[in-house]
Amino acid sequence: MADSETLICCENLTKVYHQGQSEIRALDDVSFTIHAGEFVAIVGASGSGKSTLMNMLGGLDQPSSGEVYVDGVALSTLNSRQLAQFRNETVGFVFQQFQLLPKKTALQNVKLPLHYRRPRPDGETKMAEASLARVGLGDRTGHRPTELSGGQQQRVAIARALVGAPRLLLADEPTGALDSVTSADVMRLLQELNGQGLTILLITHDRDVAAYAGRVITFLDGKILSDKMNTTETQRARQR
């Protein structure tokens, strides 16, 4: 199944949807592993299966057949309470549209996942402040989303994903709502976080964005088309 260095192991994942008489295979017998500390980009056009895959890895959906193991645990064996705990403690989610609460400050938004921890951790405010400082927003704790730029809002969203010290960061088109300069800033931040040991799986349709990752898995029609390491030269260029 998975060795001690493997964080994610997907075995023969298939997801089938039925529309009338038609059968749509969003995922079609997909298998791969991701080791702890990797930065992996999942690339593909709309409808290629990449977002379906992310939902599987995050415990938001279940395959029609096959299995997802995270840290050696089969997600299909977890009940709804255990899946909620898994999403809260093991995985951090970052989305294209930030998903921040508009009436809450940056600090309050970042603290939100900690409210659902059982037991509630001590020092929630300090944890949230440290997470905001980690993404370069230690001086923006009292600002609401409307008072922040798009790039700053995405950094708040990343801080929120990091506050619970997850093993895995799942980022679904995190630069999709940003201009090219801000996108580069966000991707360099993700590279820095990966350099600190965080495992990151990035969903994107943009190969320029995928070039920041160490490994690129390309999907087409629910299947893996290619699985390649990025060259050192490519990553160096993206770090500038």
C-alpha cells in the first residue's frame, strides 16, 4: 500500500457519474503516490478530473471504486465525524475565490478552523497571529477582506489553511482570481512553505503556475497523461 515516506496513496481511483443514459468517468483507474514534503501540481483542462481528484484527497467526496490513503489511513473507513476531523487537522484548503467571511477581520478569519477543534486549543489568537506573520501579514490582523488586495486576501486564506499545522495543503486554482504579478507572489510563498517541509498539492490549468512545483501530473479525460519532475532550471527561474 504505502511506505513510511508516502503521505498520499491513490489506488485505482474511479469516479462515475450518470446523466440519463450516459456514463461519465470523471476519474478512470487513477493510481499514484505523493511523498511527504513534495510540491505537486495537478494540471489539466476543465473536465479533466483534477478537481474531482482534489475532492477525493480532501475527504469531500468518495470514489465509485478504488481507495485513497492519507498517512496510511483509508479514507473510506472513516465516518462523517472522523472525516470532519481529518479535514480540520490533516488538510488545509485554499480556494480560487478566497472564501473569507467579509465581516470578519483577517485574524478572525484565520482563527475560524480552530473553533471546530475538539478540544479547543489554547492560545488561538497567538496561533492565528503567528500564521498571518508566516505569510507576511502580521501587520494586517485587524483588516477586513474589503480592506485588502486580492493577493493579501489569498495570503489570509493560506494563513487560515496553515493555522492548524496540517500535513497537507490542497490548493485549488489559488491564482485564478489574481493578476500575473500577484500570482507570482503567491506561488513564491507556496514554494517557501514547501521549503519549510509542507506537502502541497496544487490544482491548476495554467502550466506557468505548475512550473513552480517540483512535480507535474497531467490529467486528460479522467486519466493520468503524464507524471514528470520539473527541471531544476525551471524551478530556479520561478523563484526569482
